[in-house]
Amino acid sequence: MHCLDRVKAALLTVSDNVGHYEALKQDDDYIVWAEDGGDQLNADNAMQEQAITGKVHLYTRTEYSLLVSAIQNAMKSAKISFSLSTVQYEDSTKYIHYSWDFEVSGVEDRV
């Protein structure tokens, strides 16, 4: 299993409207996630460990949406490191936009 599969699987336990890089359906609540970089540990002239970083975005029109804690609980259960980075109200769309930074280790990709 690729370490990013853990992110997708965790988010799908919260909603089926989860898109990678772009929204599937922009109605009601929806989640979009994407990887955006990484970090690595090098030793003996080779990469030994790798972590992939990214963002999870929730768009909701529900004040105090239960999806916020559901997303956090899903990532915690999947052992995905995360932090809530921003919460914004978007005047043009009337969505409340939550954004989390995440980091997953690539350790399980090793053979």
C-alpha cells in the first residue's frame, strides 16, 4: 500500500465526496486533498526514510460541522500526522473552508 492510500482511505470513511487535486461534486459538503511536497532522511549516500506532505480541504456551509472532528478522528485513527492550518469564510461561495496540513511516512512502501 502506498502511504498516500492511507490518506484517501481515511477521508473516504468520512464522506464519499472526496477528490484528489480537484472536487468531485461541489454541492453541500466536499473534501479535496493533495500531496504537495515532502522531506527525507539520507544516510550512507541514499535516502533511508521519506515523508510526504500535503493538504486536506473541507468545504462546508454548515456552521460547526461535525465533519471537522470526523476528518481529524479519521486521520488520527489512520496514524496520519496533521494540523489544522486555516479556517476561512469564503464570501463568494458562502463556504466555510477548513484546511489541514498532513504528513505521512513512506515506510510501508519498502519491500
